[in-house]
Amino acid sequence: MNPSTIGGINNLPDKEKRAVYTRIIPRDLIERFHLPALDSQRIQNFIQFKFAPGSSDVELSLFHEEHFPDPILYGHLTDTLNGQIHILLYILNDPDSPRYNVDRMPDGQTTKFGTLRRNLDAEAAALSAGLAPGQVRHGLRMLPVAVKTFEQFVKNLGHDIYFVEPLYYHNAIIFERYGFAYQEGRRFMDRIQSRFSAGGDLLARLDGSTPFRQPAAADSIRLRSWAIHDGILGEPFTTVTMYKRVGKSADVNTCPDVAW
């Protein structure tokens, strides 16, 4: 019987679990960067895994060329308590775009994408370049095919639902637009919308006191996310968990008529 959990897959022989986890990679991504076929041995030269036997999580990094500093695809998955698939982090990087070191301090310390500490100069540069919080490079604009591929992976494991943990406000909004609903955090998101809307208490705090608190943030998902990352809420953006049913859309929208 094939395993249905990350923990179960991790107990397979290395060759077998590599074969399972490479199914997360969209074929369009392979074709775009002219990488070896997913079922070839050569593709393993471009993939790094962390999937220790006995563990219930996996990290996958796919590179477009060997020794490049950033993967074009990074995924960190784990099991929920009842054995469902939970995405902790999923990143698509454009390797041809400039890099902004928001993930590390000038002395090399990790920032954990700004959640532990912040490289303010790098963040300000990323903001000016049109990036959202946590992005070290521009994205690949391949999320539709990535969602479709991931849902097939989930379905092949025998599940019809999976979960994701948005690290930032803009992530949650993007997931909404791809059909996700809230397991936890819907009221929090509605409250954020109210606070940024006419008469909301956050408008007065968009005073330009930092580069991340621009008045225009009231009407921009990306700029709101920067302001929230900058602490404008007075509390961190946490305890938000979302889920999606395979092939179905929840039609949730907590910020109608707000542009990117």
C-alpha cells in the first residue's frame, strides 16, 4: 500500500521517495528552464532534498543550474496531526531578476524572511523594486500551474484537501484568489480589511514615518502587506491557516476591490 503522508513517504528508500516528491514540480517549470526530464536520473543534479526517515516534513529545492544561490522552486511540507498535507512555505523565484537580501543581515545572520529580524535597507530596496515582503527575487508568475500540479500530487496521495500557512498578508489574499478558505484567521483578515477601510484606525498610521507605511497602502494589497510586516497592526501576522479542497474554489474574498 502506498503511503499517504509525508512521514510515510520519508520512510521509503531514497530512490522511491525522490520519485514521489519530484511530482510536486510543474513540468512547465522544467520546460521553461530546459532542465532534464523529471523521470531522468540527471534531474537529481538540480534537486536538493531534506527528508530524513522518521521525520514528518520534507524540504525540496529545485535549481535551474548547479551552484546557483537560490532555487527556482522551494517547498517545505509537513503532515497535520490527522495526516493531511500542510504547506509551510512555497516559493517560486525568477533567477534572472535582481536579488534583495531581505533573508539575511549584512553580517550573514538569517532573518527568517524578516520574521526574526529585519534587514531594513534590503527591504526598502525590495519594496521600491515592486517586491512583496519575504521575496528575495521577483516571482515566476507560474502559480496557476503550480497549484494544479500540487493538487494532482495531493490527489495521488489519496487526499481531497490540503492546508497552507500564509507567512504574510499578501500570501493569504493570493491564496483566497486561488480558491482557498480559512481554517483559522478569517475574522482576523476581515478585521484588517475594516481597519484599512474608510474610518479605520490604520489610515492615520499610514503617515510615511517609515518607507513601509505609505498612504497608498490603504488601496494596495502589496503595500498593506509591507505595512503589516512593519508592525502597523500592533500585533504580528500569525495564526492564519488556510485550506483548499482539490478541484474546488471556496470563493472567499476578504478585501474586495483592492488592487495589487
